[in-house]
Amino acid sequence: MGTPGGKNVREGFLIMNATKKDAVLQLMDVKKIFAQGTVDEVTALNGVSLTVYDQDFISIIGSNGAGKSTLLNIVAGVFPPERGGRVIINGDDVTNLEEFKHATYAGRVWQQPGVGTAGNLTLEENLSLALLRGKRRGIRAAINKQRRQLFYEALTPLGLCLEDRLTALAGTLSGGQRQALSLVMATISKPAILLLDEHTATLDPKTGQTVLSLTEMIVERERMTTIMVTHNMEMALKYGNRLVMMHQGKIVVDMDEEEKRSLAVNDLVTAFEQASGEQFKDDSILLSHR
């Protein structure tokens, strides 16, 4: 199970993974240690290096504590890696940028629908803030006729009639509708990379599947480079052109679309055990069907 190389085909697009100029995100020897020097010290990331190429859709799987969300937090600038680690996005070293500046590079959808949207603001106000993410401007300057048309056109393909509710409060939407809104908010400013942090985990299976279908549509439409964290092995095998498995702060499996196409969950468990040298013990992943 090596790093992707050569050519992969996803949804009709030819992805060239061999040349450095196509690298959208590069993580170089990234480490993150929490409560360092105390009895509660935890190494969340232990020398992670990962290159994400243009239009890659990477599904990251791993048990609790594997380092999945910490990796997303590093990319999003929530906190920097330990000294020596580097984060490069579109050729820019963003390792030590403030979090709000990272927002111009990375859009994110969280696990909880309420985290990514402000319930006391209207849909158009939420979208305006998302459009100007990373810039120091207010809502009043953002909302105008031209931008309302942009929001209308962005929401219409979802098929949820949200385009007719631009002046409704986001808090009046269902969980699935708010995640759909979050997806549009995360991509409307055309960031370099989209981060999906178990974004269907709190939804019921039917709603979760709807949100996943909308995710595929938006990623394809916008040709987004995407990292999706999930606890669900079936989901990780089904979605994306690459699958990465993490364990104890390290990447232990990184397979391309051709490698994972014919695999079942049991095969992925075997791949993990061969790569990590440990028995797979997280039944919660095996039992998850959302």
C-alpha cells in the first residue's frame, strides 16, 4: 500500500499524481503533541507527511485517537504543528498563519450542523460571511443584488428549495439542510481544499446519504480537492479516489482508487493489520453503517 503515483481516473477526470506542480497540499513531517511535558502528554500526530494532489478526494479512516481530526485542524490552522513540521498549500507556506487566514485556503464542514452555520443569522448572511471568509469585512457590505443571485444559483442545484429561503434564519433548518448549507458555505469562496470532518456522523442514515450525495455533486461541480474524515470503512471505500488509514498519529495505509476499487471491509482490515503490525480492535468502525 504505497503513496499514489502515475495516473488515476476519477469521474472522467484524469488525475496526474506524479508532478509536484499539481500538489495542492503538502504536510511535511507534521507532529502535534498536546499537554507536552505533563502526565497528560499525548502525541496526536507523529511525523505525518502527506501530499494531496489537484482534485484528489481522500477519505481518511481511523479509530478514535488516530489523529484524523488533529490533521484537519493543522490544515485549517486551528493550531500549528510542532517546530520542524510544515504545511504548504498551493505552494504557500501557511504553517504559522493565523486561523482566519487559513480560511482563504481551506473550507470546512464540521460534524455538528450547528457548528458550521450561525443559527441566528439568515441564510444569505451566513453565505455572505462564508464568501468573505479570511477578509476583514462586515455583513452589510457583503449582501447586494449580485451576491443574492450568486447565493440563489449556488443553492438551487441542491434540490432542497433553500434558494427560496435566503432571508430565513439558519436555525430554522433541519440538520441535513444545515449541513447542505455548510457545504455551500465551505466551497463558495473557491478555497484550495475542502475539509469534511465526519460531516454525516450525527445525521440519521437517510439524511446522511442525502448529504453524501450532495457532497459528491458539489465536489464534482466545483472540482474541489477534498479530504473527508470518516469512521465508516464502507464509506471510505466508496467515496474518493484515495483512501488513507491512520493509527496512533501515523499514516499506515495510503491506497489509490485502483487499489481500493475491489476491496471489501475485511480486506481493509487485513491491509491495516499488515501495515501496522497490530490486530484491528475498533469494532465501532466495523459496525458503523451510516
